[in-house]
Amino acid sequence: MKLFKRILRPLFGILLLIAGGGTNVYADISLTPEEALRIDSTISISLLTCEPGQKSYSLYGHTAIHYVNTERGIDIAVNYGIFDMSKSFFVPRFILGWTDYLMGIQPYDYFCQTYAYERRGIIEQELNIPAEEKIRFAEAIEVNYKPENREYRYNIFYNNCTTKARDMILGSMKTTFKRKDGGPSFRELTHQCTKDYPWTECGNDLLLGVLADRPTNVSEQQFLPFNLMEDFETATICDSIPLVSATKVVVPMFNDPAEKEFPLSPTACALIVALIIFAVTIAELVMHKRFWGFDLVLLLLIGFCGLILTAMFFSEHPTVKINLQILLLNPLAAVCLWPVVRNERRGRSHWFWNVYAVCLVLFLLGNFVQCYAEGTNILASSLLIWSGAKHRSVNRKLVNRKSINRKSINRK
């Protein structure tokens, strides 16, 4: 950021001169034919679409803006994707939607070199924007880069680096896209980017709720950089003028293979856990013993994950607030952990087993309204058998104790 301030702050003084010193971003601008021709020949605005990386935060690609003014010697990339992972509690704040991103400015060559070093290609679309809109864009950039304006509240679906760039470029222009409303859901769109990363996809699906499965409209689908690039390619302004005048590859696509994650898939791991639960459950029923240590660990894991999903109710991301997977990864397991284990050690039943069994049945029925993370249905089925057998075995033990007590009383 210090580099940006030291090198690029003077450039924005030039931008202010270009804009005539005003700060009214969408003011009416009247240009003579000569002025419009000069602006069109010296100013160009392009959309930069960057290839996805292999880090979890870069799997969706990236978008920036290329702004050039040959008359003033300006050649910069406007970037709305700057963040600082060293900030305290970055990951929890990101999950809860409390993360602020920054608008940054970089020399265009440096921006391209950075992505080439990261082995991420860049496609540039030069935009056929009227001269008046170019002036408005220059004003908007100047206003947006003020210290009090450059920070914004990030939202992966509704307000990210791609949607910010789109809104900055299009402004109030009338734009027509060929893509139609009623397309894939947010979950399906994210799957397009995470299909080679099953554990990342599973983690995303655990956090996404019911609202992530509704059909999206054109504007919502454009949160993905390559969706916006495709829409720009076929879009028109003023009903007939193509939005894109030229497309070129400025950094070749590398198409590197996906980095390997954990060797076993979420489904395979869910099957292994299910087999362990079945084995312990059968052993308890056959041996008439209670492996309360196993129950303690399992309830602890379920409850901990449930508390994370509970925290999503306070998130600013609207697509995570209503999540039926909380019926499976249930915070009630953490709340009832000690009394359940204590009762098991004493051979007593607890109402938790009945409640949790009902929650698991509701979870399985929830498949009709929400798409769940990979492997969770397998896990839910095994836990339903576990909780049902747990309640039955405890009650059987109580019945056996009562019958023994009655026999001893009769003998006396």
C-alpha cells in the first residue's frame, strides 16, 4: 500500500484534471464532436479477467480494470480485491461476512507480471464506451480512491471484486445481456470452480444454506469473473452498440492441474466414519456395555461443528443464515454433552437421544429443499442408527435392572 501511495497518488491528480476538477460522478457531460474524438483516441477502458489460482480464495478467478490515458501517460490496473490476511481473526470475520476489502491501484505492467509469476493468465476486453462515460469513469475512480471511500464491505456473491468492477464500468449505462434469469443456483455456480477440490467444495457446502439453492438472475451470476467476461463479450449498450470492441490474451493461460487435497474424498471418509459407528453400536448391543468415551468424542465433534453453524445466524452473508445441516451438526450435542455422558455412565437414559433422532429424520427429509455437503447423508444415516440404538440399549438395561430388583425383593 505504501508503494501505491508513493508512486500512484500523483496519477489521481491527473485524473482529477481530466475530469475537470469535479467530483460529481454521474453529472451530465456535454462534449463537442472534436472533444469526444480526442477522448476516444487517448482514453481506453478494459475489463481484465484473471485465471483462477490454486489457493482457496483464488479458485474463482479475479477481475480488474485496465485504464489507459496515452495523452497523460497513465497506464494502471484498478483492483478491488486487496485484503490483508494478517489482520486479527481474518478467517472468522470472512466467514461471518465482516471482512472489508480495499480498492487499489497498480501499474498495469506490474499487475500482469504478478499474475504471470503466479501462473495465472489474463484476458483483456477493450470496451466500446462512449466518451462521456469515460469521463464519468475517471471521476468515479478519483472519488472511489479517496481514503474514506476505498474500503468496502466484501460479500462473495453480492459485492466482490468482480461486481465492483462491473458497476464501476457500466455506471448508469443501459446494458443488455444475452444471459437469462433463472439460471444455476449460487451453490451450482461455486461448484463450477471447486469441482477439482472436493474438500474445499465440501467446506463451502457445509456453510451454504437453503438460499444458496435458489435460481439466480443475470446480475447475480456475474459474481464469477468468467461469467462477467462472457456476458460482456455478447452485451450491447444503447440497444445496438457492442460493449466489447476487441479481446486479447495479455498473459497466456497456464491451465495448471489442481493441487492435490486429502487423498480420500468426503464420501470415502463419511463411509469410514459410518462403519466405525456401526461397529461400536453393534459391539455395545452384543456386549451390553457402554463405550461412553467414544460417545464423548463423537458428541464433542458434532457439537463443535454445530456451534460454528449456529454462528452463521449472525453472518452478513444472506445465503448461510438458514442451513438445515444444523440438524445434523447439532449444537445441542455440545449443550447436553456432560449430562448425556454422565447418565450413560450410570446406565440411565437421556431425552437428547430422542430429540437428536428426530432432528436427523428432519435432516434427511430436508434433501427436498436443500443440497447438502458431500457425505453428510451417509453420516446422518449412521448417526440415526447410533442414536436409536443408544436409547434402546439404555432402556433395556433399565428394564433388566428393575426385573433383578423385583426378583431380589420376592426372594426376601
